[in-house]
Amino acid sequence: MRLRSRWLGAACAAALAVSGVALGQIGAQAASSGTGPALTYQPSHAGGTLKLLASSAAGTLDPQVNYTLQYWQLYQATYDGLVSFRKTSGESSFDVVPDLAVALPKVTNGGKTYTFVLRKGIKFSNGKTVTVKDVQASFQRLFKVANPNAGSWYAGIVGASACLSKPATCTLSGGVTVNPSTNTIVVNLVKPDAEFLDQLAVPFGSILPASTPGHDMGTTPIPGTGAYMFKSDNPNTKLVMVRNPYFKVWSAAAQPQGYPNEIDQLFSNTVESEVTMVENGQANWMFDPIPSDRLAQLSDKYASQLHVNTLTSTWYITMNVNIPPFNNLKARQAVNYAFDKNSAVKLYGGTKLATPTCQILPPGFPGYVPYCAYQSGHGSTYVGPDLAKAKALVAASGTKGMSVGVVAQTDTVDLALGQYLQSVLNSIGYKATLKPLSPNIQFTYIQNTKNKVQIAETQWYQDYPAASDFIDILLSCSQFHPGSDNSINIAGFCNKSVDAQMARAETLMLTNPTQGNALWAQIDKTIMTKYAPWVPEFNPKLIDFLSKGTGDYQFSKQFYMLVDQLWVK
């Protein structure tokens, strides 16, 4: 879930801009989702209508285009790929399991050829049987609809380069071939990719009917294979999901039976009214941020209905390493020493909702090994800032007195963090001003080098569990595109030696993941200690508020709350 989607950053993390005191009674809920590897269906709880609330719709219903948490949560019950992430709670929710494929693929040709066997007898929600031709057409459609990740995740498929240059005529010639007589699909890659199955397991990899037009379908539902189907979508009022009449469980790990007969997501309520509706049992759950003035009340009266979970995310300050003053290493190190991560945690909502961090990878993620390079003390746990060292570094860098523009979003927590960063920069010798921008434009703005952004508040939430999804995506030369709104390496950091280490780590992930993740951990530390393009701030947590009587809360580390597993009766 890359940041450009904002699918967790703006939509969810702002929910945590709350009082730390308000959370005193709900810390025990952090592990409430359990860690079981499989879900057991209980028919006695089937039925009813699940009512979900969101202040607005989240754009297109097209699963090969939409990049938001709001709808990715719903896609888990409506669409399937050849593989998927296990539908469960706890660590095993990061496991990739066979879905529409009979088994995980046979991998040959030195890791470049994947052979899948399609399950027989599965039908789309329009009653038509899923065939290998649908699979082939779905891969081609990824490029035809200008999928935001086609040029990165799926560019390694043979024939993808031609599809990227001429999407409308994409065939992926030599890349995806099918054999109806054996029900097999063969995918050929240009080179081995340890993350290919992860990339197929997200909603972009959904298998759709071959007849689906090669353009964004907007609010028109596309037939799927999941336990539910989209019935209607009015972005101003309500999105409705009902049971897929042709669905039969083929793998509970990949696509379990759901509980509600209908799932509605209601739009256009104020956030305050959403809280009240869940509180009064008029709705089961709200997607939007809980206002801070309501959270204290909720934690007092409804502690058992609040669920807090740690997210695989890092909030950080990005510094442009190519323009003054932060093209100077000492200046970047100075900001790292001066910025008090504990203060940032307080601004975010307190220690119940965030944990200070000194590094790129979040806790519990592949390759994570704790360390802390810039602080007043020693060890891997953050203690506090060292302003004296920061001021000395600014003086030594020759950048003292320079003007610095701080770009932050205008939502409550981002703006507060931006204001705090401004004060820190002023305290160590810079002349800092705040440049607040709407969340609708801030992310693309800070990516484009034409805007000459010196320093900015931002964050990143995982797409899938791989260290490269943070380090390579955010800090490799290949992700820096000057003059583009789509340059996710916002710092502009490009180091050929580090890139070579990343390539080595990717290779090791194919043959020895333990060594590969150890190397990713080393790269994480090298980037921060030797180059310091970021100031890592904290790792956030998420609050889910359920109405009384809404049961079976399951939290997937990959896709968060499993909506269709909630009981409403």
C-alpha cells in the first residue's frame, strides 16, 4: 500500500490524532484479534446487514485501478487472484496461499517461469465459469487500464515493455500463455522476482471476465468470484454488497464464507454523526478518524468495543538531498539529532497510538533489526534529542541562517507535526516557514522536483511484507524521476553502491531469505547512519470502533479488519 494511494496515510492515520490520555483504558485491546492460522465458520452467526460508515466514497470500484484501503478491504470478499494473502488474523495473514489456482505455482527456468493450474468449476458472480482466457485477459488489462503499478510491479513480465508503450494493444506476448486443455497458465518473467507472488496477491491481481472493457469501470460493478458481489454504487449515498449466488468455498484460507447477507457502506455522514451512529448501534463500524473529543468518552464507556493494532508503517520527514541546505550531510544529521521523536508521538496521540522509531523499516517487518543512530543516549531504543550536537553540526555545515520551507498537509496531525518541525529548524539555526497544503495535492507536490521542496512531512504504509517495499521503493535510484509527480523517492537519494546492495539483497531473497533480510537490515542502517536522507519519526497504530453486539473482530496485518467476517447476529 504505497503512500501515493494515501490509503492508510490520509484515510486512517489521521484517525489517530487523539489524546494519549483518552486511550488509557484500551491498551489491552491491541492483541484482541488473536493469532490463529485459520478461521472457523459458525453458521449460527450468518445473516443480517452489516452497516459500515465512511464520510465519502473512495473512487472507482475497479479493483485493477483503485489503490485505497477503504475499498481494498472490501475487495477481499469480492475478488480473487491466482493467489491471495491468507484470510486470518495475526502473523499468518502475511502468508501467500493458492486462491483461484489449485496450488502455489511450479517455478522453473531459474525462477523466471511460473506455472499455475486453474481450479475448475469456479464461477463469476454473473454465472459464467472462470477460464484460463479470463486469467490471460486480466493480466493484459492491468496495462490497458493504466494500473498505477504496472510500470513497476508487473514490468518484469515478458512483453510488458511493449504494453507500457502501447497499453491499448497489450498482449504480453511471450509473457502470459494459457492452455485450455490442461487449464494451465504460464507466466514468464524477464528475471527472477522474489516478490512476484506478493504482487499477484493484492487486488490489482484480481481475475476478471475477459469481456471486461479495457478502461476504468468507475461505479459500474465488475463481476468477481468472491463470497460477495457489488450490487450498486452511488458515491453520494451508499455502496451495496450482497452474497454472490454462485460462490462456493474452495479454500477457506483464501476466500472464506462471509457472515452478513448484505454489506452496506454509507456515505456523506459527518464524522461526529458516525461516532454517534456506531455508539447507538445504528451502524457497526466507521472507517473515518474518531475525533479526539469523542475518543475520551469512548474509551471510558466502550473500551471493549475499541480495538488498537500496530501498523506496518513509518511516518518520517524527507529531506531533499539535492538542494540546499539538505544537500549537506551534516545538515541532515543535525535535523535527525534535533527532532524529538517523543514529541512527535505526543502530537500523534501518545504512546498508546505510536512508538518512536529511528529507522526505515517498521517493527515486525522482514529485515527489521532495531537501532538508533541519532539521539542523546546510546542503544537501539530512542531516548531523546541532542540539540547541542545538532547546533554544532549546522554550524559546521555552513548552512546556518538559510531559509527552509516545511511542507505538510493541512489535516490536524500533519499540520501539528509540520509546525513542530518548523520550530525545531528555527531552534538550530535555520529560518523556517511552514507551507501547508491540502492532502489532495501535497503528496504529488512533494514528489515533483520542479517544486523545489526542501523538507516535508510524509508517511508510508506497506503494500506487502517485503523490506524492498520500503527501502527500494522509497530510496533507490530507479524510483527517483526528476520533474515528475510520480517520483516516490521524494528525498532524491540515489547512491549506486547502496543500489548494488539492494540488488544483492533481492537476489538473496530468492535463494536464502534469511540472509536476504539480514542484508536489508544492514542497508536500512547504512542509509540512515551514512547518508541520513530521512528523519524517521514513529510507527503508528490503528483504532477500530465497533458497535455493541458486532462480533468476530479479525485483524489481518496485510489488509486490516476483515469486513465480511464480522457478525451482526
